[in-house]
Amino acid sequence: DAMVIQNPRYQVTQFGKPVTLSCSQTLNHNVMYWYQQKSSQAPKLLFHYYDKDFNNEADTPDNFQSRRPNTSFCFLDIRSPGLGDAAMYLCATGGDQPQHFGDGTRLSIL
Amino acid sequence: AQKVTQAQTEISVVEKEDVTLDCVYETRDTTYYLFWYKQPPSGELVFLIRRNSFDEQNEISGRYSWNFQKSTSSFNFTITASQVVDSAVYFCAYGSSNTGKLIFGQGTTLQVKP
């Protein structure tokens, strides 16, 4: 059974049109992470939540925001997507190591 | 700052050959974790192994084995008798024991030809 679920698997949006990606977990872990992975690159951490405490990486663009309404769900909001934001977005959770990853959402920008 | 280096960008082998993927890391932390993940063309990250910095025992799991050497800051991964299904990108990652954040190497693309 999937422990970290990301929806949708593929998302297409228009340049500048806000988009939200969702992630849920069944593990009841305190920590949830969002990673961005561009083509042929390694995943890169955008931010993470420890419970409701939000931790932003220093180089994460302001265009990216996140919400965590409860332990199970976490959302990634991209306010005005640009062509450079096309990537795979990976959600992960970990109350302890290792981190469990979802299957990712592949975002395309038209 | 921590850093993970996977010097091999691409490796191509013929089925049934053994192959070793190299990983070298840099850190000043005394406690940390090291990981290997597999990413097939479908894109999901598949967890393979986690190693605690205090545990330098080598590990074997089926055709997979890992050699962790703290003295050389290396955590190498060997696939024995490779199969076509092993074709994927393999990432080595460093995990902070404080925050749980992962820092990934650039990945090694492994192609196993029939």
C-alpha cells in the first residue's frame, strides 16, 4: 500500500497560472518534505515541515509556498509558474530515517 | 557544508556483469546517514539502503552489496550479475541526523544491455 501519495501524477499548467500539488501520507510522521527535480538533475530540497513549523531553504524562490493543514496532508503552491519551474516534484516524509518518497508529480508549463 | 559526489555520470554494462557505483561524501558532522536510491524511467525514487555513520559493516541484500568506509568517506554500491531491469539512475544521498534533510549526489545512470 502506498504510504506517500501524490496527486496528480502529471500536471500541466499555463505560464503564470497558479497551480497546487498535493501530498498525503499514511505514516503519521511529523516531518514532510518537498523536493524539486529538474531533468537530468538530482532532487533538491525546497522546504520541509516539522509538525506545523515551516522551514524554507535559503535558495527556494518566493514563488513557491507550502501549506500543511494537518499531519497527513501537505500542499505545494506555485503562485506564478515560469518555464523554469517545469520539473518533477517529490514529496517525502520521515519521522525517522529513511525518508519515504511519493511517486512524484511531473509539472509541465505551457 | 555537506557534499555528495558521484563521479560516474553514466555506466554501461552487459547483462550478468558486476558493476560498482561510487559515492564519496564530505561532512564535518559526527553522526549522519547515508542512502542509496534507485530512480527508474517512471520517475519514482525507490529506497535501497540506509547506513548510520556508526555502522561500517558491509551489507549484502540479494544481488546488491554496499561498502561503507568512513576512513575514505565512501559508500559504494555493487550490483552482482546485473540485469536489464537494473537500468536506472542511482542516487547516493547524505542525510542530516538533526533535520533529516537529504543532500543528493548528481546520480549515476546505469544502462544494462541484454
